[in-house]
Amino acid sequence: MIEESVLLPGVKVGQRCHIKRAIIDRSVDIPDGLRIGYDGKQDADNGFRITEKGIVLVTREMIANLQEKKKQHAAA
């Protein structure tokens, strides 16, 4: 589900994703099941930037960092 968001060209959204009030940078691959824009604390913990008005910015680098963090957590 995508609400009130801007997805730049080349964005791929995985299955069961929920995106609300977000700007997704070009060529970002959003992993399956990711929720963006619903929980500010979770978005910040995921490394996403949040504007003063609550818009969430997601870049390729942020997604890569999140995936690396999840891999490290799973290996621990």
C-alpha cells in the first residue's frame, strides 16, 4: 500500500510493503514487508531521514545500511 508518497523512477517495491508520506529516491529496492512512514521511531531506527513535517526520505544507501544491520543482527 502506498499513500501520499513520491517514488522516483526505477523504484521497486517488495510485496506486503506499506509506505506513507515518504519520498523514495531513484532506483531504490524496498525489501518485502517494510513499513515506512507509520512509526517515526522505527523509521529513525532504520536510518531514514524524517523532516520536521514528518515526511520520510529513503535512499539506496539507507536501505543498504538497513539490510547490513539486519544481517549482522541475524548472525549474532
